[in-house]
Amino acid sequence: MPKIQEQDVMLVSAFTTGDGAGGNPAGVVLDADHLSEGARQAIAAATGLSETAFVSRSTMASIELDFFTPRRRIAHCGHATIATFGLLGATGRLASGSHSKETIDGLRAVEVSGSYASMEQRPPAFRTIDQTATLTALGLDPSDVDTQFSPEIVDTGNGFVLVGVTSPDVLEALAPNMEALETLSEAEDLVGAYVFTTQTGDPDVAATTRMFAPRYGISEESATGMAAGPLAGLLHRRHAAGAQMTIEQGRFMRAPSRSLLYAEVKGEGAAMASLAVGGYARTSRTLRIAYLDPG
């Protein structure tokens, strides 16, 4: 029989700037072995953040990680991974060095150095998407699109449609049709859309971005590590960036929260061997969440 339960959820911002500001908040639930999938979904919905990570014991990795948006389970979440490992590194539960996470999609390597963590992603896979349907869902005119980066699906563990636009002004003015974007994402099995411009005005920043994922109940979020990896792969493949790059996100949200994501690509051209995306994490507080446990 369903009943009301309570659970502590730590709020940890991932991909913060150097002074600890900005970033994307994730929920982190430690010692979650006893929680059922239904309870985890209910806790994530009650927490209300774009993703909540649940940490359990693993026999094959440093920890097992399970991710839930307010609406559904997701195979990987970049900012919640960085939040979790940054929290565990900063509190001494994990020593600095090489670690790994076990997820429903297998094992991934993670490097930890205090509150900084970097996560491995699969080499990117590229595929086409209906250009007209994508631009219509995003409310973009063809003239808004950077011809080097027309809509393309890129997947390093989660699929995103990536679209390059011509300027920061176009990026800031974006107003997607969320219903159409959700329909497109469902049809193509995508998390959402990652829209970017390489016209950043900062030689140290390869691209500035926005991410929309209505299929997962996320209207927009300020840092998306599993989308930054695909973008790094795309930029590297097109020779628009080197092997290491900084990606900015969150600057153009209605409530800005600037985030910095550090990506590294190994391998050349289409034969990329691996990707990693890292960033800093900062713990803000612990919430006591009441939720309806489905039993």
C-alpha cells in the first residue's frame, strides 16, 4: 500500500565556474540500495530538479549510479555524475584518482580530484535527422543556422540533436515549440536538443549552448555533460576546436546560471577513440523530501 516516506537529498551544483558560482543543481541520494525503482522515481519527482542521482554499492565499479528526471529514468546524466563524484571526492568518501560508475548502460570510467570529476563517454555516433521538422520545433529560420553545423543527431550514450546557430543573439532569442520538440525527440529517441554557437567572443570558450528536453520533463537546464560530449566530438570532427575545449552553458537561460564544461577528445577526425567531460561540483545543502512510496 502506498505511504508517505521521507528521504534526505543533497543539492550539489555541477560544472560551476572557478569561483564556485553557477552550475546545474542535481539531487544526490547516498546509500540508496534499499530504494525501489518506484521510490526513486517518486523522490526525483518530489525533488523537482532536472535529474536526481541514486548512489548504491557495486561489485564491479566504485559505485552504482541510477538517474531519474521528474518524469522518467535515464541511462546517463552528466551533471549528476559530476555532482556525485565531486561530492564523494570533496568529502573523502572517494580518494582522488581513477574510479568507475556502474549504470543500466554498463560501466564508465571517472577521474576524481577533490571536487573536480571527469567522466568517460562512448565515441560519438552520428546520424541524420529531418532538417525542416527540427528547425520548426526549435522556432528557427534556415537563415539562423550556421551552415557548418546543420541539425545532426550525435550520441555518446544519450542521443541529442545538435544545431549550430549564427550568433549569440539567435541563441538568446530561442523559443522552441516544446510540444513539437517532445514529439520529435520521442520519434528519434532523443533526450532533447542542444543548440549552440561558436561565436562566443571568448577565445577560451569553444561554444556557448542551450539545452531543451521536454520529453524528460526538462524545459531547459544550465549544464548538460552528456550533450557537451557529443558537441565536443562534433566540433573536433569539423576541426572547429582542438582536443581540449571549454563549453559554456546557462548564460542565456531566463534565470542565468553560467556553467563551464571541460571536454577532451582523443583520436582524430571521425575515428575518435574516447571522450571525457569534466567540471567542478559544489554542495549547497540537504533537503528532507516527503514522497509517496508506491510500495
